[in-house]
Amino acid sequence: GSLVVNYPFDDDEQGIAIYSKSPDDAVFQQLALSYSKENTKMYQGSPCKDMYPTEYFPHGITNGAQWYNVPGGMQDWNYLHTKCFEVTIELGCVKYPKAEELQKYWEQNRRSLLQFMKQV
């Protein structure tokens, strides 16, 4: 896991980790930022220093393919074939948090979710 909002494209023609700009890149960045700005730890960009010391996401967002290449991912497929604007929100450094930590996750993301919905 991580703490970041990832937006299309997740794949590029070369199959390497490089920025892969979609035609709606500015809109995807705005959607991603609307979420990350309300989550202080996410917005700072280095949420998982203990696990991934070199990982940095400016303002808590990343282009999927720049982070790592995912050929044939659902996010890109939905965008290309159904015109659905989809982002992937990674909620924490621990992929499977303990049940007693879920309230903390809610508190860290409640405002982000509300701001994200306002983008409609």
C-alpha cells in the first residue's frame, strides 16, 4: 500500500515507468488534488518513509505510469472504453490494516471524500 491518489494513464507505449499523459490530464490532476489536499499526510508526499524511503509524490498525487507501469489496468480501460474518469486512491502504507485502526482511516479521509464528491 501507499498513501497517494493515482490517475491515468497507468501504462505507456514503452512499458516503462514514465509520465503517460491522458487527453484529460489536467482534469485528473484536479480531481486527485481535491482529494489529497484534505489529507495532510497524503498531501505532504512522503507518507511511507519507513517502508519506502525514496518514494515521493508531489502534493500526494501521481500519474500511474510514472509511479509504476500497469498494462491493461481497469483505470485505463474504463477511461478509454467507457469514458469513465477513474482514479485509484491508496489509503495507507499498510495494505491490510487492523480493524481497530479503521476509525483512524475514516477520520483521515472523511474530508477528502466529501471534497472529492463536490467535484461532480
